[in-house]
Amino acid sequence: MKIYIKNPITQGAWMWIQKGYKSAWESLGYDPVYFNSTDEINTSEEYQLMIRDWDIKTLKDLHVIDKSSRTYFFAQPNNFPDPWGKHPNFM
């Protein structure tokens, strides 16, 4: 089964994280495919999806999530509750 993974950015931790996910899916027998835009995803066949919250920009993006047999969705909060919200990294 295909699993679509957002094309890794060329620097920072996400590059290594996404390459690690690709290797992990391959080791489980999946066919991972990188994509730049949700327009590249063939919704007429069965697929799974790995996507980040900031990649969802239009209603069509929601349609791609709806059509997937399973979606792994990374969502990051904008606000952090105390006491973690007082950590220097979040200020």
C-alpha cells in the first residue's frame, strides 16, 4: 500500500525525521511516496497519509485526508500550559 509523506525540507530535524519514517515504512512493506502538494495524491486508489498541520491550506487538503484509509497527522500547539509555557523555549 502507498503511504504519502510530505517531501522533506532540506534542513533541520524534519529532514531526518521524514527520512526515518520513509525507511521505517519501507521496512514494513509499504510503498512510501514523497509529495510536495496534495494535488499530487491519487485519491482514486487506497493510500495512507502522513501530513503536518501547517500543510493543510484548503478544503481540498481536507478531502485528501478524508479519502485516506489512515492519516498520521502531526499537530503542534501554539500555546503551552503552565508550567511548560514558562520554559524559555516557548517564550
